[in-house]
Amino acid sequence: MAPPPLASREAVREQRFGELWNNDLNDAFADIARYYDRANEIAALGLWSSFLRRFMQTVDIKPQQKVLDVCAGTNAIGVALLKREPTLDVHAMDRSAEMQAVGQENAKALGFTIKSTIGDVHTLPFPDNHFDVVTLQFASRHLRVREVFSEILRVLKPGGHFHHSDMLRPRNPIVKNLYYAYLRTCLNFTSLIVGSSPAATRFKQYFIDALDLFYTAEELSIVLRELGFVEVTVDTVFHGMIGFHRAVKPGD
């Protein structure tokens, strides 16, 4: 089935998933926090780390910059950035205290400091024009995209960069159907291997449904431009299954 038109996509996503986003999804992430990274590596057939490296190659950073990682989870992005440039001032924000607890452990084990904020990323508790770089990886499918991207635009400094990566809906229907079949299989296999609790296991169908109502790489580029970002570019892998977007806040 074709997704709704771009102009009404967010309204349809909200109607379909809003209650789950508000009330249930955090319980699932709280349950999987301790094995989140391992589960992703299994589900991605060992390619998860390579996706992170590919994303990091797109991120422009300079010494001493202030960086915000939105939906930071277990701080994989923050740690990777600090390994590359230890002088960065890295802030992490996530709704899940359990995920950030793991993330803080991961950072401290390597001697890194990442400032953590727990809260709803749809309303970022930071001033306007505050960050040089904002990153967001593998979480937008669970968010009200236009709200979060608008907040990211607000907190970026003029000329600041937004780097985004996520699973996307492939344009090609054959690729899409093969992709969904693979995801159903790997989600079942992964939940069995890591021993997911019922709180996490019952969301397996949701992950497919959320992707099916999400954006293609081209559609997400349009959304970024409509919100006011400029210099929007995207690279994709696996026929559009995963995209790496880069966008800039207009300068003064």
C-alpha cells in the first residue's frame, strides 16, 4: 500500500502511533537498554558498526565545538565523536534514562565526559543558536519528525550542521517487500537470541509498520528543505534502505 501524501504524512503517523509513542515505547527501550548495541549488531548481520563508521564519515566537526546528540541512546555517536576529536563539548539527550545510564557507563569506561539530559526531544531544553553540530541516528521513525527537526534548527547556530541517519522506506516496491521480509525474520531471531521480554517483543510488528509510514530518502530531504534547512544532501546504501542526510542552518 502506498503511504499517504507528504503533506499529510505526519498527521497519519500521529494518528497511527501517537498513543504508543507517548505511553508505551519508552518501556520497550528501557527493557532493551542493556543489550541494545548487541541486538543491533545481530540484527544487522554484523554491519551495525560499519553503519556507524559510515555516518561518522559524513559528520563535520572542528576542535572545541559544541555538539548535541539527539536520541543519544547508549552514546555510540558521542563516543565516536570524542574518539575523533577529544576537545568537543558533547551533550546527549534521550527520553530513556535506562539507555543513557548504559551510555554514561560506555563513555566513562573510555575516559570521556558526555553531558546527559533526560527528556522529550520534541522540546529541546536549550537556547536558540546554541550548538555547532547536531546529530540524530536511528530514531526518527519513532518521532514526530517535523517537530524534532524544527527544534534542531532552532538550537543550531547559524551555519551549524545537522547530520541524520536512519532506516528509510525504499522507493522500489520489490526492494521494500524484500526488506520487510528480512526485518521480520531478523527481529524474531534477534529477540530469541538476546532473550527479549514481552514488553519489547510485542513491538516487533510496530517497527515494520513505523517504517512503512516513514519517508524515503528523497522525501526526507524535502521535509528538511521545507523546514528551512539549506545545502541538504543525502547518501544511501542498500537501494535506499538506510540514508545519511546532511543539512545546514542558514547563516546570518
